[in-house]
Amino acid sequence: MARLIISADGPEKFAVWKEAFAKAAPDLTVCSWYAPETHLLPSDYVLVWKPEADHYAALAQAKAILCTGAGVDHLLQHPHFPVHVPLVRMGGEQTAHLMADYVTWAAIGLLRDARTWAIQQNQHQWVYNGIARTSAEIRIGVMGLGHLGAHVATHLARVGFQVAGWKRSAASVPNVQVYVGQEALPEFLATTDILVNLLPSTPQTRGLVTYDFLKNLPRGAGFINVGRGEHVVQADLVQALDTGLLCGAVLDVVTPEPLPEQSPLWGHPRVTVTPHVASEASAYKQAEYVAQAIGQLERGETPALLCNPHTGY
Ligand code: OXD
């Protein structure tokens, strides 16, 4: 019977994980990384989020590592991450659905300028500022059409937006116009009213979103970041918002996290910040997903979200 050692979220969260796994996968033996009696064996699986620096040497002994994050850039960037150990990213129906719901909420908020309504409510102002523009008139572009990106794009098309996606390699997503490769990027951006970033964080994508990059969008476009804060040059984003290049931004990820008290993003009238919550599935759903991936690995199958350490996703 497989054994899973849990380090994710520290010793405080172990009771929650234990209960979730007891319900979702009663056959799996679950131990806390932090229990003094736990010694990792080569047949063990490990569930991590952001391991502490002194965990990496032991992780090299694991049979496979499962991450509670959909993005694993923080692991791959660590100099001691054991790239020879199979690494599985978080996925599953609820994770994807939460992300699709979040992006839909953010897109409709940008479309109707909900940020202004929130400010007015704060100031007890009853000002009529309805915007007569529907989702059907808005072109949304999703950068990154991997597991989550494809799900989000399909969902947005179902809601009624005109949806395009941009990807490094060819892909086909129902009801989504796909732009492929670097040469297609300017055309993709030029026809995007709301840009959604769902790219993986890699050396090629970090720092991609600069003022000059955003200048390719139609003036007054919206921006939603659910990828990583590192994709964006934050000062450039603020400049784009201040000069009206962008009409607004919804940011679930920033650099650093948590956002420092003095950041201009907190109080910016065109910015909505959420605390990296877009797609965190319940412990039960994550446990179900992890148990399924372990089952596949035990049978010698390849989980769909097995990370390729060379591409970083
Ligand atoms: C992530 C996540 O990887 O929230 O950022 O899953």
C-alpha cells in the first residue's frame, strides 16, 4: 500500500489533510513530514507546497513529489530541487472550474468597471455609470493554453465572450482562436480587449509583461493576472494604468506575496487585488486528485500533469 508524507502548508495543516485523505483515499497511508517518527523511504510519495530549504535533500529520496500548486516554478528554481524525481502539478476538475469562475468574475468586473462601483460604495456615492457593453462584444485573449488555460478559454467562450488564446506550440481548443508562437503574438495582442495571463513561469516568460508589451493591446484594454507576479514588470503595469493604456487590472498574483503594505497597487483606483486565491481547491478535492495521481504512478501510468523539468510545466 502506498504511503504519502505531507509537508504542504506546515505541521499546522496536517490534521486537515489527514481528514481529507481519510475521506477521499482511505487506502492511502498518510504521515506528517514533521512527525519525529517519519523517515522517508524510497517508496514514499511526498505532498509539498513550498518546502523549507532543508527539505530538499530528503526529497531526492522520494518516489514522486506532488505539489499542491498548479505552478511548480518555485520548486524548479530551487538549486537543490531533485529534477530526477517525478513531479506532478495540481489539477482536477474543481481547480480548473475555480480558475474559470475567477477569470469570468474578473473579466465581467473589468467589462462593467466594477472597481469604480466598489470605490463609490466606499464613499457612499450614488453615481450612475452603467456601461452598455456586453461580453459578446469583448475579445478576451488567454496567454497560456495548458490544462488551466484551455479550460478557462472554453468556459469564457461558453459565457459568450469572443475568445482567443496564445500558445508556444500548436493546439486546438473548441470555440477558441489559437495563435501560435512568438510571431503571432503582436496580432494576438492587437485583437485582445481583455488579456488573461495564465502562462507558466519560465525564464522565457518572466518579465514578459512590460509597458512596451502592453502597448500592443488596443488602448483601454483590461488585464487579468492569474499566472505569476514575476511575469509582470510592476512599475510598467502601474504606468500603463496611470496613462490609460489599460482601463484596469485584476491581480491574483503579485511580486512579492503578500503584497507589501506600501505597494501602490493596494489603493490604485484601477486595480483589484486578491490574495492568490483564484483556484485553490478544497483539501478533499486536492486529496482525491493526489490519490488518483499516486494510483496512476503505482500502475506505471503517466499522470496528465507530470511536469517536464526542461519546459518547467
Ligand atoms: C499556483 C496555485 O500554483 O495557486 O499558484 O495553484
